[in-house]
Amino acid sequence: MKYLSHYVEQKQTDLFDRTGAFFAFSTKQFDEKKQPGVVYSSLGVGLIAPKANASELLAGLKTIHAEGVAADIEENGKPAIIQRELANHEAQITRDVSSTVDALEGYDITVEEVQAGYSTFFQTCVDNDWF
């Protein structure tokens, strides 16, 4: 099963290339990638973009994320996505669905849906000794 990253990765890379955006986590990395005469904005979590392109980049990322979520739901369905994220967040061990709920923000999946999917997920874990 694909993850959201599979749906958005190439589109994000293309957007970064088109807008001149890059990631830099140190002055050295920034200095290696910056272009002369360009004013940059730090957009958080190490994302840097030319100030003139920052709005386009942020709007594009929002659109790409929404399209990726829609494609994920269409291809996999909400129940399978819930099961995937419960496994990814090792909910069978933690017995806590909060990180799964957080990961599914933007999917229009409720806490109640995740909690309902947990019992099925947990039984699958018991049946397969996934502990």
C-alpha cells in the first residue's frame, strides 16, 4: 500500500525546482544553495524559498497535499488508510491512537473512526503476533 508521500513526492520536487526552493539546516547548506542577488524567506522546518516565490510555493504545497490525500482515499479507502496508520504508529503496542489521529489530519477521518478501526487492527495484530 502506498503512503501519502508516494502521491506527493514528485509533484513537490517539481514545485521546489520551479520556485527555487530548497532545504537548508545550517548556514553552510544555505550558502551552498543560495543564488547571488536573491532574497530568501525561511518558511519553517528548513524550507527556504526566494521571497518572490514564497506565496506560490506555499499555495502549491497546500494543493499538492490536498490532491495527494484525495488520491490516497480514492485508491485505498479510509478503512485501509486507518489500518495502515495504526500500524505505522504501532498502536498495538502503545494502545494509543492519538498519533494516528494526528497523522490523519486533513483526511476528514474522525477520532471515532480511528477508534472503531482500532479493534479490528488490534485483533489482526493478536492473530499474527505483531507485538
